[in-house]
Amino acid sequence: MPASRKSKKIKSTPEYLTINGETVEPGEDRDIRVPIARLPSGTEIDIPIMVSRAKEPGPVVLLMAGLHGDEINGVEILRRFVRSGYNKPFRGTTLTIPLVNIFGFINYNREAVPGKDVNRSFPGSKTGSLGSRLAAYIRQEILPWVDFGIDFHTGGGSRYNFPQTRAVLKDKQSFELAEAFAAPFSIDASLRPGSLRQTASKMGKSILVYEGGESLRFDQFAIAEGLEGLMRLLASYNMQEALVPQTKQRHLVEKMTWVRAKQAGMFQPFVEPGEPVQPKQRLGIVGDTLGNSRFMVESPCEGFVLAVNYAPVVNMGDALLNIGRKTRLL
Ligand SMILES: [Zn+2]
């Protein structure tokens, strides 16, 4: 769809945009630090939010990463984005939050505090736990300004996610965002209870989730794919220029299936993320530590390997590989 047609559906940039009491007008850039909480030590924790506004009206786009504190590829994607000046749009506004869950980040942890996943804490509460407060802040103070956004993630634990976007594709705006981003895999993913995506959806705003790489590790391929997709998406709204046009093969995935360990042991995968697989194809092996028993892990269907668990020690029922099924070429 031509960008000019798409952009007509987006409301114009508001004349003023106020975050934490600081008003940013069209044509202005501002780095705002929002004090979100104090650590038990008394240290104040600020969330940095970079607001960059063009004079020309256009969409207000939220770009955020690190909602899961150990998923650092997205933090690096947005660091490169800001460092290169790409956050300064030709039109409209970018709201960039490279690291939302500072608590998890400094503790190398997915959660804000033990047992509190921010992305399961929406809509949140201003008097709740840290995770719930972060969720409430984003819902009450950030989302109302936003037309749409991208939330950058990686696989959890030691699971590597091949670069992919997740969105409810029957929603027109979400579909357009996924198409504009043009990741190798576009997954039709329902809304998870308590997620940012679900809360934003209730407010009539689409948030595209990008997943690439694994937690606590930089993956240059996933970082590059994420930045290139972000730039393509902004280019489709005439807010930036695309760095790399989308030329590679892309697939739409209607369903995902986790292949789980039938017995405990040590897992060794035979396939790489992104690879096509056939029914009954051997995907890996789980063996015990003595070499007495082993069992083959077979593919239940035709599809593509979307994620691989790289933690060798597995218990019964642990997720080993995620297979995208019901795929079609885009
Ligand atoms: Zn995540």
C-alpha cells in the first residue's frame, strides 16, 4: 500500500506532547528522564525517554526495548537507532525508550522483581509492585500519545528466536506494520493476557512485537534485522529512509508448535533456526549422562524452525524447538 494512503489514517502530530511535565513542541528534541522508583539503597531509578519531533505533522511512534530486562538485542537496536540519528523523523514524532525494565537489566533478569514479569503486568497499577508500576506508567503516560509502536524482544531463557514479528494479522493496522517491517517470519500471534500488546489493543493502538536472538547475548544478525525492519517501517510512513529494501524470502506463519522433551537429559539440536523441516525429520537428540538411553526428537509437522533451545540440560516437558506450521510465502 502506498505510504500516502496509509498515512492518511494516522492522526496528525499533536501540537504539544507532555511527558513528565516537560512539553515538547513540533521541531524539538528532548531527552526526558522519568523517575520511576527508588532502590532499597535509596538510589533513584530514571527511565530515559527520547522524544524527537519533526515540524511536519505525522504519526507518533513508540519504540521500546528491554521490557524483559535480559533481552538486550532490542536495547542495542535502539541504541544504534538513536546513535545514528535515525530517531529524528522527517515527519511526525518518535518516542524511543531503549530500556524499560532497568531493574531486570542490572540483575541480568527477565523480570522486574522475582515473579513479576512486566509484560504480564499490564494494565498495571501505580501502587503495585515495580513491574506493575512500570506497566501502569507506560499505559497512563505514554500510550495515550502514541499511534502505534514496536516492542523489541528476544527469546526467553536460552531460546534463540529467528528474527520474526508477532501481531494479530486480522487487525488491519497490525498487518500493515508487520508488512512494512518485513521480518523473515511474520507470525499471526494472539494477544497474551497482561501484555503491553493487549492493553494497547484495547486502546485502539497496534504494537508490533519483534523477536530476535536470545537473552543476555548480542546476536549481530538479529540486531541488523531488527534495525533494518524498523527503518523500513518508518520509511513506509515517510518518517525515515529505508536502509535495506526487503528482498529476501518472507513467510507468514499461522501457527506455532513447541516440541518438548519426552525425557530429561542433555539436548543437542541438529537443525538451525530458520531452517525448513519435514514431518518426522530428526531435529535433535536427548540423551542421559551415562550414554545408556537416548531418544530422537522428531518434527511433528512440515514448517520452519522459529526457535531453538540452546540450554543442553533439559527436564521432561521442557521446550526444545518451536516450529512454525501452516506457513505461506509472502
Ligand atoms: Zn521478551
